Amino acid sequence: MPDKNTRQPWSPISTLIWTGAILIASRTAESIAFERVWSRTFLGSPTDDLGPATASLWVSITLVSILTFALILCCRGIPISKYAALSWRRGNTSPKWIILAVMVAALTALVRVSVQPEQDFPLNSQDALVLYAIGLVILVPFSEELLFRGFLMTGLQVGRYGAGVAVIVSAALWASAHSVNQTFEYGALFLFGCALGLLRIKYKSILPAFAVHCLNNLGALILMIGMSPS
């Protein structure tokens, strides 16, 4: 018989509820941070157009990471590295799935940038660009992979649900968590989310998905800077 004192991952339903709660809390805090910094910047003394976006980005990253780790810590019988798939096993070296995911990431970055509204100010001259870039390229991928491909996919695979369901549901929720301008953009994000989920399954770790996610965001940022007014 299984030890009653051994903690199990959150059930699929509980996992979905907690994921939704984290997303709502994150979006609310993000909006509050953006509005407050925007008001202070533009109604007070104008300083930096990227300031509000950077503040909201860092607030969202911090809140998502803290809440996700807190929920994982509630299952004390399961190491964080196992629950969130943060470890890397030797032997997981086949590059074919990573190459495929990188191709999808490049396509997704092109689609997203092509449908984004044009910036009316040059990004490369913004004081907050370094902090914005660090958040967008490194910390956003980490917090999102921790939540969606770590916490969410682990919980969805408990019981009768398998890896396929976990990949599809996590991709759909991840795409829905982003602000999209067109259905085509949502489709590209969903496809990319499925690719990241497959990496999580194939390599039993979120680290390859995190690396590809970073490359996607870096590519999108470079394209945005290149397309912004000089």
C-alpha cells in the first residue's frame, strides 16, 4: 500500500484551478503596476516609454514564480526539481526535437512581430531596454516554463490523463495567457506551446523548452528593435 504520508502532485482539476488563479493574479498585478508607473511617468515628469512595460513585466514574472514555487512546496514529499522537471538527465542528448522546436520558435517570432502594432518610439534608445530585455528574454521564459510545462503538465498527467492531454491543454492555456491581435497569432503560439510541451515530455525536463523559449523571445526582441523607428 502507498504511504499515506507521501504527498502526491495536485490533481488535474486542482492544478487547472490554481493555474487559472495564478494567471488572474498575475494579470491584475501587471495591470496595476503598468497603470501606476504610466501615471507617474506621463502625468508627472516623462522619462521612459518602456518604463511601464518593464515594471509590469517584472511584477508578473516575480508573482508567477513565487506562487508556482509555493504550490509546489505544498507537496513536501516531492522534490521541486522533480515536480517542476528542473533536472537534466544524462543521455538526453538527441538534438532532433530541439531543432524542430527552434524552427517553430523562429516562425512564431516572425508571426508575432508581423502582427504587432508599430512602435511610435525607438526601442534602442530607451533607458529601460536592458531591464526589459533581461525580463523578456530570460525571466519570462523561466516563469512561464515553470508554471506551464512544469507545474501544470505535472498535475495534468496525474491519474487517467496522459502526456498528449498535458501537451495540448498546457499549450492552449499558455497561448490564451498572451495578448493576441489575430487568430493566426494564437494559432502560432499554440503550435509553439505544443512544441515546448513535446520537449518537456521527450527530455523529461523543462530546461530544453526554457532554452528554446529564450531564443524565441530574443529573436522577437531583435526584430522589434530592428523594425522600430530610428
